[in-house]
Amino acid sequence: MRQDFELLYPSGSPAPPAANPAAASPFSSAPRPRILDGTSIPSCLPANSSGISSSLPALILPSAQSRKNSPPPQFLPFIEKARQGTLVDEFVVPQADDKARARSAQGVGAFYTRPERLADETIEIYFRPFADSKLKRMQLNKFSVAMATNPLIAIRDDLKQWKGPARMVWGTNDPLFGVQWAEWLDRTLPGSRGIRRIEGANLFFPEEMPELIAEEAERLWQEKTAASS
């Protein structure tokens, strides 16, 4: 199965080197699931549902891409801007320069449950590197254009064979990924442990409510520990 899905990992984790920097992801990313190999931390990781690694015994899936909704229709205009090379100038720079815009429905605030709590420092960290670096601009454009191809169709049958325990944690106010996609994953993954619906939560709720993800991860860890003993 695909192993190139994004992970939630401790800040400061090193990014794997890229032979071609222009082709690398514009986002810092940890080494693949083996980042925890050799540690005492149980092998259960949160991830988005762009892919699942067969090397993981357990998985948590926050609101994310799923089957026919990858990419969601609302994302297509951003992909087109990336193709034209205008994504950074038209979407990123205005938010880096105007934090109120970033928190608004015209910016990334549209995907936060409590956008008014989005700190200036966080907005700078997210957007300023793309505004200031030609390489990062190029990488973001390539990354965005690549999302036009749905990677989930190729692994659909594999998902039905993956036996690891999985738990869907889904925001009910996500404008891009409705709860019906969590329900599809629940039906598709043989090891599903059901869905936890977070009422009123938007797309980026894992960032705003990390304690919920930690709680679900601990539950899966305890289940795995009990099964192994």
C-alpha cells in the first residue's frame, strides 16, 4: 500500500532528504511510519486518509480525503491557480500580510472551528515561507497540481484487506469532507473501531483539539497492548 501519507508528528522531526529539492513536498514531513521504530511508543499513528501503510498496526483518521472526494470539488480552483503559477500571490501572500484576512472565511479561517484563536505566529509559520522563497513556491505549485489525481482509487481494494484497527475522528462542520466519508471508511476498513463525531468541528480540529486525538490514540494503544499480553 501507499506509504506517502502525511503524519501528525512532533514538531522538529527531521524531513527526509530529497534528491531533487524542486520535486520535494513543500511541507516538512517526518520519515515514514518507521519514525517510531526502536522506541517504546506503541505503533499507532494519526494520519489523513490519502493512504494507509500496511506496516502500521493501528491508525486514526481525522476528517480527510476519501475515495471519490479526492480532491474535494472546492479545492479545484486552487489546483488551477497552482497550474497557472498564481496560487501563492493570490491566496498565500494576502494571508501572510493580512492576518485578519487569514482568519476570515476568505482565508484559512474557513477551515478552523475557532479561527479567532489562530495566532499571528501560526499564520506566519504556515504562509511566510511560500511568500519568501521561490523554491517553496515552485514546490507548493507542484504539490497542489499533483493533488488533482485521486490516489485512492488504486488502493481501494487494498483498503478492504487492511486488517489493522482504525478509528475515524470526524468534524461534523467540515465543509470539504462530510461525515458520509467517515461512514464509507467505517464500512470499508475491516478493522474499523467506529466513528467519533466531533460536533461543530471544522477540518483542522485536530490542530485545535489535540487532546481528542491523543485520547483516541491512547485507546487504540491500550487495545493493542491488551491483545498482545
